[in-house]
Amino acid sequence: MNEFNFRWALMVACLLIFTVSFLALLVAAWRHHRADKLGQENFHSSLWVEISWTIVPCVIVLALVWPTARVFWTP
């Protein structure tokens, strides 16, 4: 695979990740908005939600740091 195709593959992967995360954000915002109108419980007091949206981004960043660090520090 040449460099041009590799860059396009990375761009498509980034766009897919962005699209999935943006759709998840929209669904969560919509459900939160609807829950307020229906009188349902809010998720601000949910410990598992708070822990998950703290840990998941940390795991993603750590997963991306390892290959990046290997590329920069290999002789």
C-alpha cells in the first residue's frame, strides 16, 4: 500500500470514528431531552455512566499512545 492510500485509509477511519461518536452523542442528547419532558430519572446521578465516560476516552488515548511512541522512538 503506498503512502497516498494509507493516508486515505486513515482519513476514512477517522471519519467513521467521528460519525459513530457524533451519532452516539446525538442519541444521548435526544434521550436526555425526552427524559426531562417525560419526568424520567436523569443520568447525572448514575455512577456507572460517569465512570464509563471517564475511563473509555482514557483507554482510547492510551491505546493510541503506544503505537505512536513506538514509531517516534525506534532507531
